[in-house]
Amino acid sequence: MKRTSRSVLLIDDDRATNFFNQHVVRRHGHFDKIFVVESGLQALDFLLDSNHEKPSLILLDINMPAMNGWEFTEAFRKLDISIRQGIKLVILTTSSNPDDYERSLKNEVVDDYINKPLSPSILNEMVTEHFAHEAVPDNP
């Protein structure tokens, strides 16, 4: 199966988590590029910079200083549709608060809610659910 070029934007203030998530995503093989930022503000700058490739997937932590994940989702929702279109936004968190999960279900820009740690099997399920339609046969 051929697939289109895909990239991931990791948004987490914890460098060790970013390192680990990069490793999981790289080994999975579905995504060609991995971009990392350590805050919601940096993520907005990244998305607004036309020199950057638009990510296919955003993995977003909730608990971050300056702009938390929920504040990021509100700012993301206000971005032009041309920027948001085609991006799957997934909350990736350590939060065990059921209110956070319920909030994600009501948030129109959140496509999924996953508890850390990211694993190859979790990433595989995410890709199957959100990106399976993009694969095309090698010989149509």
C-alpha cells in the first residue's frame, strides 16, 4: 500500500516524554516527519508559519504551563479552516480525571483522547482509526 506523506506534531512540555514519543512514532513507520514543541504557544506559532509542513496528527498534552492543552484547543478552533483541515488532534495525557475525558468528547476539535504512555499498539490503533482511509493500492 502506498500512503501520502504524513507528519506528527508533539506538544508536551516534558522533554523525556517527547523523546519517548518520538521513538514510538519513528519506529511505527506510518509518519515521515516528527515535529516537537514544548508549549501550546509554540504549537500555534508552528501552525501559523507557512514554512512548516502542516501536521497530519497533533498529540497534545493537557497539563502545560502558559497555555494548557484546553487553551490550545480553543486557540486551534479559532484558526482558519485551511490550517485546521486535515489535522487529527489527539489528547495524550496522564490525567485520570473523568472530567477531562468528558470535556474531550464535547470539544469539536478533539478527535481522540489517549492516556499516556504512548505505545506502538496504541499508535497503531490510532492510525487504523484515523488514517486507514488514506492508504491506496500500489497497482490501482
